[in-house]
Amino acid sequence: EKEDLTAAISLNSTLFNIARVAGPALAGILMGTLGIAWCFAINSLSFAAVIVSLFFTHPAAIQKTVQTGQKAAKRIREGLSYIVH
């Protein structure tokens, strides 16, 4: 919902930046101790987690945010007009 948007953006940004720092460090440790093959195996498990979470996403929740092409084009024009002015 709109009232949760700011918190969601903040959470997404925080997690993204933590992943940018922790990911390469963890990968370096794993490559040094377990080898490259294990890094690929763990990476594939992370993709599996995303796929499973998408499986449990309710389609009705997604449908609320889907816009028609005309509506999206109108919003893009409004945004560009705002930027110009």
C-alpha cells in the first residue's frame, strides 16, 4: 500500500547495500575454503529461494499494481512534465 512505500524502499535499499558488501566478502571466504563449485551451488540455492517465494505470492496482490499501457504512458508523461517544470 502507499503508506508502506517509504519503508519498503528503505528496506530494499538497505538490503541491497548490505548484499553489495557482504556478498563478495562471503564469496571470497567460500572460494578460499570450499572451492568455486560450492559458490555456484550456494548461488543456485539463492535462486531457488526466490522462485519458491514467487510461488507463494498471491496473484490478486500483483494485479492491483498492474497498469494498462495507456495509463502507464499517461503517468510517464506526467512524470516527464514534472521534471521539465
